[in-house]
Amino acid sequence: MPHRRVPRHTRPDAGLDLGNRDVRLGLGATVTVVMTSAILAAHHGIGATFLDAARTFLTTYAGVVSLVALTVTVMLGLAAGERVVLPIPLRIRAQLLHRAAALVGVGFLVTHIAMKIAAGLVPAYGSVVPTTSVYVGLGAVASDLMIVIVATGVMRGRFARAERPWIWRVVHDLAYLAWPISIIHGLMAGRPPAAWVVWSYVVCLVAAGSALLIRVMAAFRPALSAAGADAADMTQTQPIPRAVPKHVPRAEPKAAPRPVSLLGRTGTDGSPAAAPSHRAGRTKLRRIV
């Protein structure tokens, strides 16, 4: 393995280098071949049949898939914000799945709107402004709210660094309003839904209602329970730090006392000479070699 001993943050990027001219040419050629093949297949035989079936399915059921995905989004959002029932690792996974389900739901929502406009069932402005029938207008309101909610969810970091982070919470909680509006739109707008569609909506209502009920019940529990749960999760997910020995300052060695010279009074050993006495003038000192 060429990068086995290289730290992960210093490994070369294995993705596409779009700054390379050859990579750009290869990517453009691949996209061109795929699109050309799809266009040619759509006008001949099996390709045309498959395209018609896909268009019929998306026109009829893209809204249902979008509603189911947004229902899962609401449930996962409730689970990710719960601090009593789920531990921290599961809440992190729920938050990641919450974002993924939201993107899938919005993708099918845009597909649903585009297919209805292409089929001539609703004008282009009617997908944004509720100017048509009541139930179709409810769908426009729900789609506008969902797009705003997902957009603010993507920009959550900017709201967290702002002076009023509660604005993000207020806007994000509009999902509790947009979701039931979309269910009313799905049941009442257009042709009568099939039995399995109605039952899928009922399952969505029960699932999201149960998650909301658990969230409300947990909110009335003492705050100490949530704090204790978080503390227990942290002890399970984080390793116990090893005790670090205290640093004891090392004692500096003391200088050995200098020997006392018997000739200290002469100053020959480097020590200060003794005070001269009254016999200094009469005493002849011997030279020390």
C-alpha cells in the first residue's frame, strides 16, 4: 500500500483534478457520450418505452416519494435533537441521515413540480405562488416552506455565528407546518389517490406523530436527566485520560565550600587577604612556589 504510513491529512487527494486539462477533456467526452446515447435510445425501441414509463412514474409518484422522504426527514430531525432517549453517537448518525433525507425529498419535490409543469397540469408561476385551486395552492405553500427550510439548514453555521441564532430555530421549525400542509395537498389535489398511497400517508402521520410525542415527553423530564445522559455518553465514547505525573523541579547541586587556606592572610590562594597587623612591617614573608 503506497500511503499506508502517510498520515491521512497529508495524503494526496484521490479525487478528480479538474485543473488538469486531460481530466477536463475526458470528463467532457464522457458526459457527451452518455447524453448522446440517452437521446438516441429515447427515440428508438426499448429506450423510448423506458423513457415513457419513467416519465409516467415521475409524474404520478414523485410527489409521494418526496412526501415520504420529508416525513423521514422530520422523524430523524426529532430524533437528532433528543438528548434523553438516544446516546450521542446515534444522534450524530441521525443528524447525517436527516440531512441526506432532506436532500432526497427536495430533489423529488423539484422533480414533482417540473413534471406537473411539463404535463400542463399547473402553470409555472402556480408552483411558487398559490394562485390556482386551494389544494394546489397548499402544495405551492408547502414547497416554498420546504425549500426555505432546507436552505437555512445548509446555512446553519452562519446562523450559529450570528448575533441571533434563534432565527434559524424559528425558520427550521416551519417544517412542522409545511409537512401537514403537504399531506393535505397530496390527498386532496388532483385525482383520487390509490389505497396504498393513503395508507402510506397514514403511516407517515403515525410515525412522525410518535416521534413528536416522544420529543415532547422527553422535554418535560428534568434537565438533570439530559445532563446525566450526556455525561454517560461522553464517558462511553471518549477514552479515559491517563494520569500525567507532576513535574518535580530538579534540585540544583550546591557548590562545595571552598577550603580554608592557612595562608589566607597572604592572599596567595585567591581569597581576600587578611587585614594587615602591626607586625606586617617587621615580618618577612616566605615566597610560595
